[in-house]
Amino acid sequence: MSARPRQLHLNAFLMTVGHHEAAWRFPESSLLGAWDLQHYIHLAEAAERGTFDSIFFGDGPALQGDPRYRPVGRLDPTVLLPALAGVTKHVGLVATASTTYNEPYNLARRFASIDHISNGRAGWNIVTTAGADAAANFGLDEVPEHRHRYERAAEFVEVCLKLWESWEDDFLIGDKAAGRYADGGKIHPIEHVGRFFRVRGPLNVPPTPQRHPLLVQAGSSEDGRDFAARYAEAVFTAQQTLEDGQQFYADLKRRIAALGRDPARVKILPGIVPVLGSTEAEAQAREAELARLQVAEYGLKQLGSLIGVQLTEDDLDRPLPDLGPASAVQGHQSRFTVITDLARREGLTVRQLLVRLGGGRGHRTFTGTPEQVADTIQHWFESGAADGFNVMPPLLPGGLDEFVDHVVPELRRRGLFRHEYTGKTLREHYGLERPDNRYTSVRKLPEVRAV
Ligand SMILES: Cc1cc2nc3c(=O)[nH]c(=O)nc-3n(C[C@H](O)[C@H](O)[C@H](O)COP(=O)(O)O)c2cc1C
């Protein structure tokens, strides 16, 4: 019997009523869907019907975007996910939370709680939060420097890991007759004293099904890649071309191996915005309709927040001006590179660039039939560019339903994707093991950075 071919991993990246900035203008879109629990229950159930590994919500502690032109703002995903845990059984639940604007104790506790509530389906997308709007909500005049944010993030995660491991698995005595509940010797203060944090511990939540949430990372700058290589178990990334995807994949796997970790145990998922139609013409018509409904003023503001330079309507029919090197950007360094490369490579005017960014803000948009979408997913997967995909439907809920009903069956037919869940926890969906505990480990944990 031949071995089962390597399996794809699919994560549904869910955003309000769709990733496309004009999604809300479609007749079927709900104007207030972004605040409606039923909307998210529908999405979580659809992803589970499609045996997705996980659903995922981005987040940031600021009103991003401009409410004059689209529904912006979001529910706190660490509050939303427990509600979705109650109506699903299998699908993984990944929330974004910032290491720049939180304290490790609060967050370690919150994710441990979600892991218990969901029976081991929690994931944490670790972000350092690039935007100035967030800094202004926390008493800061400007965004903390890029390098500083990643240094804080590393210590933040180290503290969280110590807290999640502060209880040994066999802490429970449970002797009702003798009145002994737990073995105090198996619950350890962490006594962390570092550059950014002083935390005594232990955590006030006992060990969870996964010990700690799946650690996800999504920044692709030099600092971001080093951080991912050290801590991430899944990596979300924005890559426009197969060559860029292959280069990123090889580079990150090399960095992971250099730290003594197994590269196969870190899953890389580029984003794809699938604009679907039952025929090519239908898909193209939908793409054209999405572009027609875009508002240039909004697109310029969003571009400004991604590249750190505010262009005006006078720039619309000109090429993107020279913006200097990515290394000088204090915000989203990797997204800056993706966007400026795209504009140069294809010789786009700013107006054309705005159309290309309308669906995924730098993530790759692919327009076609379900078979064509499955073809490109398979091609990237088999060409060393991806272990799976971060699926970003332009319209929600319709775009996710269509993907589940038409693309997933095609991927299953090709033997690339599961027909049913075989694991229980999110980490099992991604083919990963429950992490060791530093007090009981028989295997050597990867050496951690001194903090
Ligand atoms: C798929 C994906 C999702 C992201 N979601 C968030 C998010 O929810 N909140 C956030 O602050 N940043 C988010 N980011 C941004 C990254 O965390 C990171 O800040 C950005 O890519 C710039 O990082 P870099 O300077 O290391 O390239 C996301 C990035 C990607 C690729």
C-alpha cells in the first residue's frame, strides 16, 4: 500500500464581512454582520464542515481603517473564540494578541483558559503591532522601534512558556478522604526577572490539553523570521509570486534547522484571496465588480498605513514613487517589500496597485474556477512554497461557503486534504506533538535566548 501523500493544512482567515474592502457593498452583505455572533457561528461551522485545521482572527488595539468607507473595528477575538468553541468540536481557534500592548501574565492566562474551554483547540498569533494608532492608545507618542518590539516579544513569549509549564501534568493528588488536592511540589513559581518583565508565577490555570496554544507568527522581516524560527509552530505570510514563496519557505526552514528545531514541525501558510466563479468569466466578472466598488480615498489611506507614506489622489495615475529601503520602515517591513516589489515588477500605477491590494492588502489574490484555485494551491504546495494556505475569502460568509463546497472537495479528490478530522487538538491537526514541560522533560528543549 502506498503511503498517504503529504497533507495540506488550511486555515480560514476571517475578517468582518470579507477581506475585500468593498465586500460590504455587495447586496448580500450584512451591514452590521461584523458584530453579530451568528455571523461568526456560521463561519466557524462552515470551516468545520470543510475540515479546516483552524479559523483565525486578526486583531489590534486601535480602530484601523476608516469607518467612513467600510465596516472597521473588530470584536476581541479572545472573547469571540470561547463563544465559537461552544458550537464547534474540531476546528482550531486562533486569536491574534499583541506582545507590545499586553502583559504576559494576562495573556498566558487568557490563552490557557481558551485551551481548556475548547478542549485543546487554542492558537495564538503573536504580533508586535506595527501601527501608530495603537501606540497612541497606550500613552506613547510613537510606535516602539521595530527591533525593540521583537526583543520584547521574545521575552514575552519566554515568560508565557514558563507560566504554561509552571504546573507539572501530574500535579493532582485528588485524595478527598485525606483532604489533599494537589502536590504543591509540582506547581512552580517562575521567578522571572528580565529586561521587560518581572513575573513571579505560577499561572493560576492548571495544565491545558495542549499545554500551551499553538504558537503562530506572521511577520516576515529579518527580526520577524528569526522570531518565527525560534518560537513559531505555524507561520502566516504574504507572498505574491511562487519564486518569492519558495525563497521565503527555504529561508525560514533553514533558520529553523539552524536553531536545532525540526523544520517539518513548523508549518508555513501563505495567504490566498480566492475570487471564485463557476466559470472563468464568472470569476473575472466578480473580480471586476469588487474593483468597481472600491473607493480610491480609502485605498490610499490603507496603502499609507501599509507602506508608511501617505499618497494623494494626484499620485493615482503615476507609478509608485521611490520610497527608500524597507529596513528604514518601523511598521510592516515585509509588507512594504511585498507591495513595492509588486508595483515595480508589474509596472503598476498607484490606481492599479490599489485594485490589486483591495482584496488582501498584499496577500495574493487569485481569480478563477474551483479547479484553477485547487491547481495553484497544489502547485505551490508541491513546489516547496507552502505547507498549506491561509484562505482569505473576499466576501463572507459566501466566499467561505463556496471554498468549502467547491475547492475543498477538489483538494480531497486529489488526495491532498483530509476528509475528516483524525486528531482532537489543534496541534494534532497540524501534525505536531504536545510540547514538553521543562520540569519533566526527558528530551532536551531547544535552547532559549537568555532574557
Ligand atoms: C496573515 C497575516 C496576518 C496578520 N495579522 C495581524 C494582526 O492581526 N495584527 C497585527 O498587528 N499584525 C498582523 N499581521 C502583521 C504581522 O504581525 C507583522 O506585524 C507584519 O507582517 C510586519 O512584520 P515585519 O515588520 O516583521 O515584517 C499579520 C500578518 C500576516 C501575514
